[in-house]
Amino acid sequence: MIRTCSLRRRLPALIPLFAVIQLTGTAALAVDPPSNDPPQQVPPLAVTEIAPGIYVHQGLHAEATPENLGGIANIGFIIGSESIAVVDTGGSLREGEALLAAIRQISPLPVRYVINTHFHPDHIFGNGAFAASHPEVIAHANLPRSLAARAGDYLAAARSALGQSFLGTEIPNPKRLVGKTEDLDLGHRRLHLTAFPPAHTDADLTVYDEKTGTLFAGDLLFMERVPAIDGSVLGWLKAIDKLRRVKAERVVPGHGPVSAPWPAALDNEEGYLFLIATETRKALAAGQSLQQATETVGLSERSNWQLFDAYNGRNVTAAYTELEWEE
């Protein structure tokens, strides 16, 4: 429940529930499967090859539950001729194990990189499934600080939401941090990583595969499921402008179906965020309290998004506490 507060009183933004608990066949180098992979405890995740060598598992439009293993975000992997990069690992150790099992059904190449697009649990809590292979874990430069500040709450809430499905899940500890941009070589396949200023969160990282023009946008793009602001609504709108300049053939959003053409996939999200910013400014100018704003701002978008009622009020709260200090 959103608490009523007086005008101009600054409150921390309320963030999404699970964010507080959020083969190509042409390999030039063949290697044996790593002998130190952990034993598989769950069936392999269903994955789809969306472009040559790129596989994605689409998460559910739901909250995290023991039955779905916290599998509410899109996760995937990219196969080069020498190695594999995983892009996000899922919402629990068990989902990460299922992702690793799916990888091993397709390729024996080593998982050399695990890339976390941001710090929300539904994207990073599967990291532990890959620890035995000692991949290089990569994230935005802000991720360790922001994650450390929330780790206790994340673990407690995920444990409560997932029950036995949470067992063994730990907070990840990325070692390679991206401040602006970096490139990775998987063997005849180059990935371009880009770090963004505060937008969806303050630690958003995108992954672009040059070979196929595939962009993993992380939660800088929501499709079908309502966007969740845990950073800056104005920063997110600026990030969308930057994303539009990426010459992608298709995009993997953090939530929702893989989409082409690009950049039209950004239109609905941009429209929603612009409306939230515009109507929140009007509410502030009219002297409305936070409670009044959450009861009116953005409601015209309700029919356009799944999980709208669970998240729109929190988005308005985030926008209100950001924009009330706007000059």
C-alpha cells in the first residue's frame, strides 16, 4: 500500500516486489564439456534460437513463486566458436541450473562469461549455477554498490516468495565492471557492452551481438508487462533515445517477447514513461499529494499492460519523488 505523504516530502521510490525481494554447429574449436559443471537438479529450460547461435528463454508475466522458480525474466546465451556468454541467469539457483542444462544440450563449449544486465533478483539469482566453471562475471560499475545496499532485503524476500525453490541461492559478486563500454570475443563473435546512467536502475547494461544485430536490452525494455521504475524516469527516457540509435535487427527485452522490427519495439514503453512524467508534473503543479497522484496518474494506460495495478502506483511514487525536486 502506498502511504500518503505531504507535498514536497521526499520518499524512497517503491520498487517492484521481486526487485525488493525483480548451436551453430560450426564451431572452429571443439572441447569436451567442463567436468566441473554442477550436477543438474532440474529439467533443462525451454529455449528458442532467435538468431544463429543465440538462445532465449522467455520469462513469465507473473510474480516469483516456488512453482516458476523465480523465472519471470528473459534470460539467454550466445555461442561463439570458442566460448559462450550467458546474459542473465534467472531468479534462483534452480533456474540457473536449468539454464545450464539447456546450454549443455546444445553446446559443449565453456561458459566463459556471465553478464548481468542489472541487479534485480529475477535476473541474477541464477549466477551460482555457473560458479563451478569459473566464468568471468560482468556487470555495470554501479552494480556491486547498489546490490550490497539491498542484499539483505533481496534474500529475505526471495526466500519468502520461493520457499524450497530458493535453497542455495546467493548474492552474486561480479568482478569485471563496465563503466562505459567494453567488447567481448567469443571466437568469431564480438559482443559490445554498454553501461547506462540511471534509468530502469542505476546499473543498466546492454549486450549487442554484432554478428546478428541482436540487442539484449535487459530491463531497459519491457514489452507487454508494465515497466518498473527503480532509477530515474527522466533518465530512462534519455536511455530510450540512445537505444533508438542502435542498429539492431531484433531486441531481447528484459520482459516480454523478442521483437522486430527495431526500434519500434520501444514505442509503447516510451509512451508510458512519458505519460507518467507528464502527468506527475501536472499533479505536482496542482499541489496534489503523493497519494492523490498515485490514484490518478497513468491510469489511461491500464488496458495496455499486464500487472499494471501491481506496479503503476510504485512508478508514480518513483516519478513523484524524483520530479518534486525538479527545477
